[in-house]
Amino acid sequence: MESAQQNDENTVGNHLSSEPEQPLSKNAQKKLLKQQRFEAKKAEKKAMIKEHKKREAERKKREWEEKLGSLGSEEERQRLIESRKELRKERMEKRSQEKEKKLERLNNAKLNGQKIVIDLEFGYLMNSTELHSLVQQIMYCYAVNVRCASPAHLWLTGCEGEIKSQLQRLPGYEKWLIDKESRPYVEVFQDQKEDLVYLTADSDSVLDELDPKKIYIIGGMVDRNRWKGITLNKAKEQGIQTAKLPIGSYLKMSSSQVLTVNQVIEILLKYLETRDWKASFFEVIPQRKRCEAESEDQDHNVEEQANGEKDDLEIKKQCIET
Ligand SMILES: C[S@@+](CC[C@H](N)C(=O)[O-])C[C@H]1O[C@@H](n2cnc3c(N)ncnc32)[C@H](O)[C@@H]1O
């Protein structure tokens, strides 16, 4: 909707200006159309959810009133009202206890958790759709980490420019219990350079296990591997160790072994919990990316979610809550 409006405004502006209109290239037209379709679909989905919520609230209200009305005496009605209040109070207390525990876990992770860095220095290589996807992936990573029994100590480094602006637009982002740094990781961890390990599918070294002393870096990129080898080369130039996930030892992939940021983080978190690479891969890597036929499939590719395949409301809720 927004894009359509912006487009209309641009068109009006063009009519008023004395300069001749610059026709959009075929590629730009395609992109614009895609963006407009995406926005329209998003708005439609939002309206549907709003309508559904409204109907649910009305239904519940009706049910409650019917229930109250079916009771014979005022005393019974009062008892029912009181028990509902009590139930609500218990639920709220339980929620606030859970929230406290979550905060405690995240604060502990800041002190003792496995350090995992998302390197956001590649923003300039991505278009706005890719940046948007990356933001969704980061949001997803945060939500998964929050839910973890043993969360990691997450860092965003090189967090500047457009990516920072997009992240700041996420509701609740300011309160995220995560380290946000505008400086690059080489500066942030300049005294621990020997502990930095850049994770990259292009590395020759295979990650055997996670070392609590090490700081694992993940390239904050959504590039459909257009920039193949970019993280490996960066790490090499900086004299930083590299490693790839041991996917090949446990799985045959139908396509490349390059995973999305959120998939890598989810695998690391699963591994921290289970110390079992195979289980972690099977839980996170979508079946269509694997050769073997598996029954369990948990596809958490947020790029697809952004395209409307999955509902990201729950993720957003998690991110706002903490
Ligand atoms: C979408 S990939 C970016 C690919 C990019 N062209 C590159 O050269 O890294 C996002 C990040 O996830 C991590 N990653 C993806 N697959 C991996 C694998 N099989 N092993 C280790 N890290 C991986 C890397 O840190 C990578 O930069």
C-alpha cells in the first residue's frame, strides 16, 4: 500500500515537474510490482487477522454472557465472576514468573553464554528486500534464543546505517537483551582475536564442537550466495580462524550447504542444548534441502516467511515481550 502511495506521489511529482518522465526499466518495474504485491498481501493478511481477533473476542463475550445468564441465582453468578478473576490472576502471575525466568536466563547468558556474533558489515551489498529478510531473520534468531533453556550471548556488530534503522523500527527492539555494537567485531573483540571463529560454508576446517571460550561469527547476509566466498576472504584477510558446520558428516544435501543466518543460529542453539549435531541438523534443515526422506520437518527459513508462507506473528510477539 505504502509503495503504491509513494508511487502515486512520485507520478504526481513527475507531472508537475518540467523534466520529462523517466520510464522505469523492466527490472525496476518488476521489482516495484513484486513489492506492491507483497505489501498488498501483507495488508490483507493483517486485516484478516484483525477481523479474526475481533470475531473471537465477540464470540467469547457472547459465550460468557450466555454462561452467566444460564445460572439461576445472583450468588452463583458472583461465584463464577470471582472464579474467572482468580483464574486470570493466576495466569498473569504465571506469565510474569515465566518472564522473570526468561530474563534471568538471558542475563546469565550475557555473563556465561556462548558468544555468537552476527556480523552486519555487509549491509551495502544487499537490496532493500534482502535487508528486510535479514532483519526478519535476526528477529527470529532473537526469539528462538529467548525461548532456549540455555540461551547464547548474542551480539550484533557493525550495526549501522539502513540495517540499524530497520532494526530500530521493530517493536521492542530497544529492550532486546542482546549486545548491539556499531563497531566491527574486530574492534569489539580486539583483545580476543585468537578466539574469533568465522563460520562459513566455504571453510576447509570443519567445526567439531562449540568451544565456550570461542566467539563464533555469522555473516549477516541474505544474498542467495551471490557473494560466494566473501566471508571466507574477509576472515582470511583479517587473520581470523574459519570453520564450517559439519553438515557433510551427517547429511546429504540436495543443494548447497549454505544456510540462512537463522538456520545457523538455530543449529548452534540446538547443539548447545543437545551436544548432538545430527539431531540439530535434522531439526533445523528443511527436508527439501536434504536428500534423505525424513518424516520430521521443521522449516524455519524466514526468507520464506517474509513471502507469506508462515505466520511470523508469534515471533514478533516473542521479540516484543522481552
Ligand atoms: C546466507 S549465508 C551468506 C553466504 C555468503 N555468501 C558467505 O560467503 O558467507 C549467511 C551466513 O551463515 C553462515 N553459514 C551458512 N551456511 C554455513 C555453513 N554450512 N557452515 C558455516 N556457516 C554457515 C555464514 O556465516 C554465512 O555468512
